[in-house]
Amino acid sequence: MQSIFNKANNLVLIEMVKNLSPETQALWGKMSISQMLAHVYQPLLVMKGDKKIKFTFLGILMGKRLKKKKLQERGFGKNLPTHTQFRVFDPKQFYLEQQKLIDMLIILLEKEPSIITKDKHPFFGHMSIQEWDDMMYIHLNHHFNQFGV
């Protein structure tokens, strides 16, 4: 299984980020490339425990079941709604957001899974280290596919 903490997988993700440009267009969805980079950075902050967001009622009702489904399917569908606290509306500076994501991926590689919070995921609830890793990899891959990399 692919992992953001595996050196080879992590370096592939970094290369994917580097292959993006301000002109890269989405194949689906409403986010610009800069907004996508800012968006995928946010859950990584949550995984590290650096960002706290509130549980949603929908997450309480369906989070555990959806977590299992997404992990089994190894992906997200196109045009799914974004958690309100991860939405990015304002324009972002591409190169700043690109570098922030690269820096985060390097930190994850250096710190390894010990960096993962013990806090519950704000939608999926309790997650093991493996589930955090899988979900973050799946999320990054989903959005990189959205932009054709």
C-alpha cells in the first residue's frame, strides 16, 4: 500500500506537486490549482494536530461508515462536497502554496508516523496511524488526479 511516510511514495508526491504550474487546469470541480494546494494542506495540519476543527453532525452520524468505505475503495468520487472548514474561497498565491505543501511532505517523511495526532478525525472519528496515512495519501492522490498529475 502507498504511504506518505514511505520515502519512494513521498518523493513521487513531491514530484507531482513540482510538476504543477499556475496554468494547470482542473479536469473537474471548482477549485483553482492554488486553492487545491491550500485545500490539501489543511487535512495534513489536522493529522499533525496543528489544526483543530469541529465535528460535524453528518460526521457523527456517518463518519465511521464512510471512513471504512473510502478506505476500502481507495478513493473519493468526483465533485463530492468539501468539509466546510476545508473549503478555500479566496485566491491563493500558487508558488507559496506549492512550497508549503512540499515542505509539509518533507516534514512528514522526516518525522514519520510519530507525527500523527492522537485526536479524532473531525469527520471520520477515531483513526489508527495506518488509517490516517491511507486517508491522507488517498486525498492527495484524488486531488492530483483532479489536476491531471
